[in-house]
Amino acid sequence: MTFKLINPVSLGSPRGFSNGVLTDAGGRLLFVAGQTAWDETQMILSENFVEQFDRALANVIAVVTEAGGRPDQIARMVIYVTNRLEYLEHQAGVGERYRAHMGKHFPAMVLVEVKSLLDNKAKVEIEAVAVLNP
């Protein structure tokens, strides 16, 4: 499955995301539920923001991989954070962990600050949509 990134000049050059992702019809859609930094016992082991981001993204990729996909088949990602300023303070570390998992693949993304997440210890939750080969 190939993606065409849609980034109109009128919107400026995006950094770390794409404004749109176009793919051919015929792929299988995988909707990944929001993933936090839970381990296999469904516990969050670290309060560190970057470590939570890293684990949440790894959990998203685990679902994609289990379905037979790859990280570069993720077309859309929504990142929920409980503190936008904490995200901004840790952008370099987040970017480093992002590239370790996703390389230079930048799907359409949104970052949303929320009051809280279901798990009181969670600072980050990530959901995604992937388009897998038929």
C-alpha cells in the first residue's frame, strides 16, 4: 500500500506530521484503540513523559504488527496528552523516540490536550488508523 502525502504550500511546510495522506482504495483499514504506556500487566511503570510516549507508541505498533502491518502503514494518529506544556518541554526526546519507531514516516496527526485519561497515571494516549495491504 502506498501513501501520497498531501501538504499544500498554502499551509506551510509541516514538521513531524503530514496534513493529509492519500491511499488507493482496496487496503484493509485497522483502527487502533487508544494505547497508553501500559505493560503486559496493564500497569504504567514510569511517570516520565518521554518513556510514556515511547511505550504508548510501541503499543500502537504492536497492534499494527499483530494485524500483519508495519509502522509505515499508519495513515493517521491522534496523540492525547494531559499537559501540552510538558509535551513541548520534552519535544526533543519525543521526536527521538518517534523516529526510533517510525523512522521518517509522518502520518496525518493531531495532538490534543485533555483534562485526564482513564488511567490516572497516564500522561499520553495514542490512537491510530493504519491501511494494510489487502
